Amino acid sequence: MSKSKDFLRTIVEEDLKSGKYQEVHTRFPPEPNGFPHIGHAKSIAINFGIARDYQGRCNLRMDDTNPTTEDTKYVEALKDAVKWLGFEWDDSVRFTSDYFPKLYDYAVELIKMGKAYVDSINEEEMREYRGTVTEAGKRSKYAERSVEENLDLFERMKNGEFKDGEHVLRARIDMSAANMQMRDPLLYRIRHAKHHRTGNEWSIYPMYDFAHCLSDYIEGITHSLCTLEFENNRAIYDWVLDTLELDPPRPYQYEFARLAVNYTVMSKRKLLELVEGGQVSGWDDPRMPTIAGYKRRGYTPESILTFCDQIGIAKANSMVDVSQLEFCIRDDLNTKVPRVMCVLDPLKVTITNYDEKEELDASYYPDDVPKEGFRKLPFSREIYIERDDFSQTPPKGYFRLTPEQPVRLKHAYIISCEEVIKDANGNITEIKAVYHPASKSGSDTSGIKVKSAIHWVSAKEAKTVEVRLYDRLFTNEVPESVEDINPDSLKIIKNALIEPAVITDKPDERFQFERQGYFYADPIDYSDETPVFNKIVGLKDSWGKKKKKAPKSEHKPQAKKEQIDGEVAPMSESEQALFDKYTAELKLNSEVANTLARDKRLSSFYEDALSMLNSPVALANIVANEVARELKENEGETLKFTAKQVAKLVKMLDNETISSKIAKQVFEEMAKSGEEPTQIVEAKGLIQISDTSVIAPIIDEIIAKNPDNVAKFKAGNTKLLGFFVGQALKATGGKANPKVVNELVAKKLK
Ligand code: ATP
Ligand code: MG
């Protein structure tokens, strides 16, 4: 390996060296409920990459424990993705469902040990008994059931004697554990649903926390690599394997940061919404961040792997700039693909002093690309150029063809405009030009100076092609919904003109259309009769320019550099001391503590605020996020607000004078004007509404307006609670107290 080792490889190497394992064995364990996306590519690259680097093995396992959302078409898509990225899984594809009988036996084992019990309280009681972060939970009375009774009930659950939700199997761990996940987690639930592989054989399905660790064990996995959100589940992972006293060696779980990319939605649920809502043509729409989408768009597997390599493997989540992925594909294709000419918006040019026909020799590759290849380029009296490569009233700095300014036709001659022909509406329909015989490319003795070379095609020989111009699917850096979709994410040009060699010689599938970008012959719709090309990426990052205004982006490269290394620089002693204090004494989470400890300005700002208000967590959050952003954006300038003002703001938040949503708004205001937060709140009437008599009628109205969602909620879709709460918060401009809204909504929907 050329680059420095990441923390996972360090662990693997140590475990091999110490003899803990003879061979590394990883797995990629997706749930087949959607097409894999670029985040999965990261996980694939890590799991398969580590196995390959240490001559080990990697399994592809379908984590198919949820019968209602899974489908074999997703299984196929996952297999395709792994293969396309160039990896091979060990043996055949594995399925958690293959282990259902074994998992059942393990559960019986736990019951016999008195370590698991059948619980029969309803969902609401379950939530109530669970306690909160600050309060211990309590155990249900059913936990007293005898082993015999538990065995009997569990078997009958399996046999389908009970309805969904009537009973669950739970681990007996600790209802007062600080880690809420350890409060007697569910191991099995009843689900009368058809499974895509086991059909109606099972009426109970194991939960992730039970199935995952044991599937790893059954397969002989050594390092179970997953994303950070499973950090708290690691305790259950260990508990299950240890409690069962399985024969060693057993696997261990390690967590790495999940990939998030701006201008992109990533969760399979959201992607499914786009597919089902018809916003895209399918899972493989070239605008989708799915592997199938990138593949169809024309991305190469190499470019995706390079990207995964560059972002590295870190222990803290961060947002990656999508332009980094675009850079990787551009960089990859730059050294690989032939350059050809395609006119997207043709304007006819008649060269009045040229009556012959010739075929020019033109290299497919520029000098700095170490590849060779030529084609014949027909040149004739009638050609087409790009409409905007001619201007009758050129702006300053316009280097292309004008009535006064000659231009070079790439690989051919210099032409000068003689006459502009227009239709009745004044639109230019044709240019009459003359060519300069002595200016032939490669043997130019004309002495004529031009400022640029443009692409063109010969009218008679050119082929008509369809070109699909793809752009980012979302205009918003952190897209939330379909409202953020870029209306210009797809433009179809039916009558673009391309030089004939592209179609007849087929020197490649991917091309650089000179001056336009990189393009790919669509693998599905392309035929020689109707060729179709997808735009993969432009030649330059056009979004970077558009964003210039926002100073934020100018600081991105730095963030990127850190990610490229993938390794976090070590802390100095004093930074480390701060970090330890923040995590141990002030109970900040490690990400926030890390941000503060590593930046002197932030830590001293934080300490100042803390000396005025004893609210370490809330203050840390605002300093590590909002204040940090302000400092970055106003580099060199002093901030308009003080630590004291931030403390005042947080105080209002703490005593529920304002909601957290409003707090953000007040912060923005304060950062801009330097005004006192208390004054901003007062002047704008932003005080949080906790009064139920104000909130209740708003909720009633929302409930009345959404009978469909009410019905769905009552039918068991409890996730819709969030919908109602969100609507109510929106209706009050974010001023309603979310806690009160939550309670009221729950009560009213009962
Ligand atoms: P999503 O939330 O997007 O639906 P998921 O986590 O539910 O994804 P799984 O199919 O359960 O998807 O994930 C399979 C593997 O891929 C897991 O190990 C998971 O940690 C990893 N993975 C999923 N998303 C990402 C991501 N954005 N970055 C890195 N790894 C990911
Ligand atoms: Mg999932």
C-alpha cells in the first residue's frame, strides 16, 4: 500500500501479528431493500479492500431480516455493484435468512440460560418502561416468567400462534444501563409476512442486534466493520457473543465514519422516494448517487475507488464535497479517453472559397496523454460550428469567431467571417466564411493570429446523435426534499452533430467532446441508428464558480486535505488535556470535544462562555458549529458578537424561552448585527410558544387537513408522528415548543 495506514488497517495488522487471527475475514452486509449508493461503495472499498490487502477473504451477505422491504432485484443490484467495483466475494453470496434455524437455536439457548425472556407489554408501555437518558428504566412483570414458560411461548411465536406485536423476545441485560441500547433489547419480533427467500416459513424474525453478531460468528468473520451510528450497539454485539460462551475466535466490531456528500441524498428510503415519485427514471438514472446510476452515467469503477481512497477512513463524520467525486472522474478520464468533436447547438458555416473535399489526419489524444490513435476528419465546404462560438456583437474578451476576428477550426484551417445571414426574425441562420489555405493545422504558414480554436463537424458526414446533459440532481447543498431538485438536472438535445469516426470507428465508449466535457455512450439506449451519449462531467467545476460568493467554499480545500490523508493529525499535549477534560468532565461527545480542543480560538471562546453560564453541552454545540462557522467565514475579522452574548442565547434556550430552531435564527441575526440576543427575541416576537391552548387548535387543523396520514398512523405507521409534529412546528414558524407539540400530537392521534 502506498498511502499511510488507516486505523482499521492498523488494527487488522496488529491482530494478525499477535496471532489473534490467522487470516482476516471481513464482510459487506447490506440489507437488500434498495440499490447500493456511493456510501455503500465506501463500505465495499473498506471491507473488500482490507481483505485483499491482507490476503484474507470478504463475504457478501444480504442482511435480510426484514421481510416487508426486501426484494431479489436489490440482491442482484448489490452483486452487480460489488463486481463492477472489481471485487470478488468469498464463496457464494450469504444470506442472514439462511441462518434463521441456527439463530433460533441460539435464542433458545439464551432462554435456557435465563438470559432472555418473552415480554408481552405493548409498544407504549415498552417505551415508558425504557426510561430516559437521565432516568433508569424498569423491567416488565413478564420478565418473571419461568424458563419453561418462555420456551413454550417462544416456540408458539415461531409457530405463528400469535399476532404481530403480541409478544417479543428480549435479552435480560440491565434496565438501568447508561447505554440505553442495553436496556433489555429486543431479539425477536413477530411478523406475519412473506419473506423473499423463506416465504411463509417463519412468523418471527430476529432483530439486527441479535442476527448481526451471530451471523458474523457463524461465517467466521474476524473484523466486523460498520458505521458510527452502531457505536452504542457494540455492547449488545459483545454481550450476545460472550453470554453464549461460543468457541473462539469470535469477531469484534469497529466503527468508521459514514460517508455524506453535499448536494446528494443518500438514504435508500429517500432514493426510493425519488424512484417511486418519478423524479428520476429509475434506480439507475444517471443522476442518482447509486452505483448503478454512476455506472450508467459513465463513471469508471477506478474513479469511484480513487474517491473512496481519497476521503479516507476516519472516526468522525464529515461532509464531503461532491466536486471531489467529480474531480476523480475528470482526472481519470483525462488520461484515458479520445478527444472528438460534437456540436450541440449547430450553426451552419459555408466556406465560399472551398470546393474540394479532404480528410484531415487528427490525433485522438493530446500530447500529454500517453496514448496513440488517429482518425480521418472529413472537411468540406459546409460545416457546423457551435452557435455561441460566433458573435456579431462580441463582449470584451470574446476570443472566438466574429465579423472582425478569425478563428481556427480545430485540426483544420483558420476561417474568417464574410457575411451573416439571418431569417425574418433576425435570427442568425448561416455564416458565409472564407478559409485561409496556408493555415492548415500542423503546417501553418499563413501568419494569421487567432485567439482560439473551436470545434466543428462537416455537414454531410456528421452523424445526428442524442446528447443527454446531466447535472447535479439537487441545487441545495443539504437537500431535504423534492423541492430542492435542480430543474435543469437533465437537458436532452436530440439533434447534436458528431464527427463520423465516433460512430463508425468506435475508438472507445467514453469520450471527451472537445470543449464540452466527458461523455459516455449510453449502455442501454445507444444504437448505431440512434446513438445516445450521456454527459458524465464537465471539463471544469462550474459549480465551484457559481458558489464563489459564499466564502465558505474557499475554506473547503483545507478540510479536504485532512480527509485526503484519511488520518487525523495527533493532538498536542495541551489539546489532548482539553479534549480529556471536555469528554470526561463536561461530558461532551468526542466529535464536539475534538473540534473545540484542536482550535485555540474556539476553546477559549467556549471557556469564556462557560464561565458565565454553566451549560457545557449546549454551549459546546453552538460554539463547535455556529461560532466555528462564523470564525471560518470571517477569517481575519473580529466577530460581531461576544461569548457573553452566546451565553445569553443559550440561557434562553435552556430555560425554554426559545426553541432550538429559533435559536439558530437568533444566532444568525446576532452574528450579522451584533445585537443582543434578548433584544432580537423580543423585537421579533420569537418567544417560544408552550401554551397548549395556542398550539392545540393548530394541531387540530393539521389533523383535519390530513385524513390520509391520520389513517396511516392509526394503522400502525408510527413514523408519521414526525410528520404531524413537523407541520405544527412549521405552522408556528418554528416557535412552538417541540416537546409540547410532541405530547399534544401523540395525545390527539390516540
Ligand atoms: P441507508 O441508511 O442509506 O439506507 P443502510 O446503512 O441502511 O443505508 P445497509 O444496507 O444496512 O444500508 O448498509 C450496508 C453496509 O454499508 C453497512 O455496513 C453500512 O454501515 C454501510 N453503509 C451504508 N451507508 C453508508 C455510508 N453512507 N457510508 C459508509 N458506509 C455505509
Ligand atoms: Mg439500514
